[in-house]
Amino acid sequence: MGGGGKGSNQKAKTVIRDIIRSVRRKTLKDETASTYTIRRPADMPFWNEIVCGDCAALLRLIPSDSVDLVITSPPYFQQREYGGWGIGNEKSPDDYISALIGIFRECARIIKPTGSVVFNIGDKYENSSLRLMPYRFAIAATEQCNVILVNNVTWVKTNPTPRQFRRRLVSSTEPFFHFVKSQNYQYHIDEFLKPQDLEKSNGNNGTGENVGKKYFQLIEQSQLTPKE
Ligand SMILES: C[S@@+](CC[C@H](N)C(=O)[O-])C[C@H]1O[C@@H](n2cnc3c(N)ncnc32)[C@H](O)[C@@H]1O
């Protein structure tokens, strides 16, 4: 800035402040316009609502190439009781993978060419051996459904259910597979790189120092005898 005295210095500061404000406003406006303006396609059957039902049937109603993101966590294979129906009750691992692929094929169909499917699956022990279910699924998906596997993001559970195993460790991770159907997928790396606040409201600070604490507290409070 040239030497124009106190008054012109103040004016320069005001101009700079206005420029910063306008750039901020413009950036926000541009981001809002390009990232967050979503219009309901004419043939979209659901919009801003929670729809309960069999996803195999419901997904078929959604038009192709119409959704930005599908994120799902199907049941483990033969491990949980969700009312005796749905995915996870198949007779064999192969039937389970086929059922998952049937759903996944629909997920891949409905996402836009710029969209993503994030699929979380847990593993399963049979005869003391891991079945590697998540990886069987991911291989089948990439081989059969014309998708690209962008990442296998590992969910590290900082508070897994404690077990009494003497011959193996507790499984405390699960994969989240990020699939796309073209190289032109939307990706906001800047959002990911923003510093995260690791302090969680449940007292879990991400260091692992509270692992199992909640369960041990419940055990201590319980009226049951050790045998029960
Ligand atoms: C691992 S849980 C998902 C939990 C969920 N992500 C949450 O945070 O609450 C799996 C869910 O899938 C449901 N499910 C199983 N088969 C289904 C199907 N064909 N259609 C819709 N939901 C199904 C089960 O009833 C169960 O609630």
C-alpha cells in the first residue's frame, strides 16, 4: 500500500475485508449451488422419507442413475435374529453372497455415474475359521457388477464387545467398501482433510483406553450370579 496516511490505511483494510467477505460468500454460494441443490426427479417414488419394507422390492422402484449415495450395513451371515426374515438367513455362505449381490446390483443401478455405494459387512467364524465374507462379497461385486472398488476403509471399533476367547483375539474391525461405477465420481477430499474433533460425547476419545468399559460397568451392576 502506498503511504497515504491513516485514513487511506483504514480504507484499504475495509476494501480487503469486503473482498474476503465477498469471496467467502461466493464460495459458499457456489458450493451450495454445485453440491447441495438437489431436485426431485419426476419419477422418484420416495423423497425425504423413511420407507420400511424389503429393500429388494423397494430398490426396484427407484429409477436408474438417480441417487448420489447409497450407504448400507446388511446383517451378518446367520449371526443375528432380526425377526426371522431378510438377508442373513440363507442356508449357505454362497447363498448369502448371492443375496447380497442381488441387492448390490440394484444399488449400483440406482446411483448416478458420479455416485457411490458404501457397503459395510462383518465377518463370520465357522468351525473356528473366519469365512472372509466381506472379501468374498467385494470380489463377487467387482467381478459381476461392473463397479470400481475405490477404498476398503477399516472401521476400528474402539469399544468392541469383550469376549472370553483363550485361543484368539476379539475381532474389532470391519470393512466399509466404497464402490463407484465410473472414474468420474464426486469426491470432496477437502471435507475429509478438515481436522476432526475426536472427543466423543460417549466418553470414547479414540485412544482405546475405554475399551470394554461400558460392558464391565453393566456386569458390575448386574444382580446375576457368576454362573447365570
Ligand atoms: C446390521 S443391521 C443395520 C443397522 C443399521 N445400519 C442401524 O444403524 O440401525 C441390518 C438390518 O437390515 C435389515 N434387513 C435384513 N434384510 C432386509 C431386507 N431384505 N430389506 C430391508 N432390510 C433388511 C435387518 O432387519 C436389520 O435391521
